[in-house]
Amino acid sequence: QQQVKQSPQSLIVQKGGISIINCAYENTAFDYFPWYQQFPGKGPALLIAIRPDVSEKKEGRFTISFNKSAKQFSLHIMDSQPGDSATYFCAASLIIQGAQKLVFGQGTRLTINP
Amino acid sequence: KAGVTQTPRYLIKTRGQQVTLSCSPISGHRSVSWYQQTPGQGLQFLFEYFSETQRNKGNFPGRFSGRQFSNSRSEMNVSTLELGDSALYLCASSSPRSGITDTQYFGPGTRLTVL
């Protein structure tokens, strides 16, 4: 099963609050879990990524929490700002026939109210 | 380093026509992947090329094809366009190490509208 399930579809958070987006996967062959941020009219840009040998990775206001046994991972945005308003995609990557394949969640449209 | 570039940025075609989209990867990157993004289906993998060889293909009809040149630039072609092909087509490049997954960097995409 190569699906990645992402929730919620949309999220509204007040400025300064914590935004949390969750993802779940089934295939244990996935070995790399990036998060992408996409603004309207732009391509997805890598935000932060994690490998399953660690449970948490933090970069500035962005943190990935990873639960290997539950096959779940989440993105936390601390002190959310209006400039964080964008669509966020989680993804999971694996090697098939020597080539990397990236499977995306359905996306979360995040709105930060000022 | 310059990022991934895609041309053209916008394209309008009519049903039945064919279209070719171009992607120039980040310098030194040899792997190029293509994705289709639509509001209903999200981001879906089309195919991946490495050293001019297609290594992986998603679940798309044969009307979708691609190729990669010796300088790693890639093109994708869609023949006999259908209304449902209207989408943002994204190209991503990476510098894969053998057997190890790595970061893919995306271009701005080509917005294709089929009338």
C-alpha cells in the first residue's frame, strides 16, 4: 500500500498559535519523510524532512514528530505567522527498482489569521 | 545554484492536440521526476528518468510520455489531450545516491489548460 493519508484538509489558526498537521502511512518500506510548502502559483518547496531512525527533528519554528510503530508523522508550526499561510504536503519516499518514488498526502490548506 | 526551471509556465491547448513540456534540473542533478497536480487528485507521480532511462512510471495512460537528454534536461509529452489533462505539471530533480532516497527539488510548474 503506497498511500499517505493527511489530515486535516484545511486548518485555521490564530497568529502565534501552533499549527499541527498529521500524516499516516502503511508501507514500512518508506524511508524518508519530507514536508513541502506550496504557495499559490509556485512549486512545492522542501520545508523539513526526517528519516525513521529519529523521532523528532526541529528546524526553527518547524518540528517533525515521527512515530515509527504507529506509522504516523506530524508537522508542528510554532508561533504561526500570516506568512505561513500556504498548502502543506507530507510525503513518503521509497526505492522501487533502484529509483526513488515520492508519494504525497492530499495536502492541508493552512490559514493563519492575524 | 540555479533552481529547477520549467518552460513554458502557462499553456492553453484544445482537445486532441499534443503538448511538450520542458524541464531543466539543478546543475549536477541527474534524476528528473514529473508530477501532475490537480485539485481533486493532488500530486501524482508520472515518471522518473535517470541517465536518459525511465526507471519508474506511475499509473497514467500511454498518452503521457517523456524522455531525458544527455545533459539531464527532460521533456514530457502528452498526446491527444483531454479536458481532464488540465493541471499543473511539476518537475523535480535530485542527485540520488545509489539505493538511498534523497530530497527532490521542484520547479515552478507548467500550468496546462485544455479547452
